[in-house]
Amino acid sequence: MNTVLQAHGLGKKYGRRWALTDCDLEVPAGHVVGLVGPNGAGKSTLLNLAVGMLTPSAGTVEVLGAPAGAQQAKVGYVAQDTPTYARLSIADHLRLGRRLNPAWDESLAQRRIQHLKLDPKQRAGKLSGGQRAQLALTLGLAKRPELLILDEPVAALDPLARREFLQDLMEAVAEQELSVLLSSHLVSDVERACDYLIVLVDSRVQVSGEIDTLLATHFRLTGPRRDQKDLPRDQHVVTASHTDRQSTYLIRTGQPILDPAWTVTQLTLEDLVLAYMGRDVQPERPVLEVQR
Ligand SMILES: Nc1ncnc2c1ncn2[C@@H]1O[C@H](COP(=O)(O)OP(=O)(O)OP(=O)(O)O)[C@@H](O)[C@H]1O
């Protein structure tokens, strides 16, 4: 697999408290990857380590084949609070982008600002939260990076702006060789824009893989009560719940489910994400990567 980001045993400590511990993760090239996980899972810490804004307390992280932070011209980053310079105008921001980035795409930047109906003379400090996010996202896209890292990029946008932004992002990916890693709490946004999913809980990757493959290999089985140990070995249990008479399993398998006792239903992406987010962090049988 061609990767744009690789973390091995990665950890970050703030004072005496670990924010991320022993994290192993690979992000494949050529995808829009959605990084999903509960609050405090370590997503922002991981992304900050990946762009070199933080230094690891343990382990390593490589981006585009080099230590994090060494490829700044090729990596675009929009942090969670979409920081901009309050006293600089939008036009100043674009000027700065042009000066600092060798591959700067001025026409893309101008087009987006115009389309967003933003006044180039307006200072960033006077923009609304959503407009500021759009400015930061415009700078990230116009940099024409090889890897664009976005920490909750659409959180401050209204639903229409969110949809348009994700559309722009997908177009940019289709037009150029761009890989994207974005964190989000909104599964619907991940579903719309991403083709690859990573679920991170407590610094651990619970599942990762192409979304189509994940959806084709995860099922809900409902039927008469049955012990987990009586399931076929190729059926990896993600979650299980039982009543006196009935069992419900959420399983991963690459094999057909032949047992007629089960009612088999397909999962939505939200079902799948919630199942992995809600279960114990250390699975009985590790379910790390789903491949066909
Ligand atoms: N500057 C900091 N100082 C101390 N602890 C921190 C700091 N930043 C994050 N943490 C802690 O590290 C852990 C991981 O935080 P992080 O922000 O990486 O999680 P996250 O997955 O991005 O969460 P969210 O989805 O809420 O944004 C949390 O327990 C958080 O309290």
C-alpha cells in the first residue's frame, strides 16, 4: 500500500498526562480518508503530530516518506479552530499564501473567494466563524498540497456551505493527485466525501479500510440465542447483545453467511462507526484492517 502517513508506537504526553499512546496507523495515498472517533480519542493530537506542530513523546510519524514537519510545502493543514490572522484582510491572506507556497494556485483562491461572496478587503477578525473556516480552507486548497489534513473542517459551516465545501474537496481530489485526511464527528459528511475510513478510539485504530469494502463485509445477525464461541471462525464479532431467547451480533466476514437461522441485515456507515466506537477498546480478536 502506498501510504502518505505512517505512525508507529506514536505517543504524546502533556505534562504527566498521555493524550495519545502507542498509536499505530497507516493512511493510504489517493484517498479521502475520514478519521472518526469519540471526543478525546486523540485525533487532533495525531493530526498536530503529523504536521509537525507537536513533537512526539514516543514513537515516530512519517508523512510523505519523511519525518513529520519536513515536507511543509507539500502538506496543507487546517487546524480545528481554523486560525487566521485577525488584523489581515482576505486579500492579505491570499498574498501571504502566494509568497509562502511554491505551488500556489491564485486562480483557484480567487474563484473560491468570489464564489463565497467574501469581500477581499474585509479583515479576517471581522468574519463569522463559518466564513473564517472557508478562508482557511481556501488557503489549504490553493496551496495545492499533496496531502491535505483537515481537523473538523466543516464543523462551523452551515449545511449548504458544508455540502459545497465537501463537493469542492472531491473535485480537487479528482483533478489533482491529492490525498486528504479529515477528522469529523459527522458520519454523514464522511459518507459524502470520504472513500476510506479510520475509526480511532483511545489512541487505537479499531477499524480501517475502504468504505465500500467495510460495508460489504459487515452484517447484523439476529436470531435464536447463540454463544459467540459457536459462530464460525471467519465471523469476527464486533458487538454482541442477547436477550433470554435472542442474540444480535454485528460481525465482520468475507464469507457468505449460510446459516438460515439468522436474519441478516446490512449496516449503514453510521451503524458501523457507532459499533466500533461503542465497544471495548481491546477486542477479543483484533479487527484492524478489513481486506478482500
Ligand atoms: N494542550 C493539551 N494539554 C493537556 N491535555 C490535552 C491537550 N490537548 C489535548 N489534551 C488531552 O488529550 C486527549 C486527546 O485530545 P484530542 O484533542 O487529541 O482528542 P480529539 O480526538 O481530537 O477530541 P475531539 O473530538 O473532542 O476534538 C484528551 O484527553 C485531551 O483532554
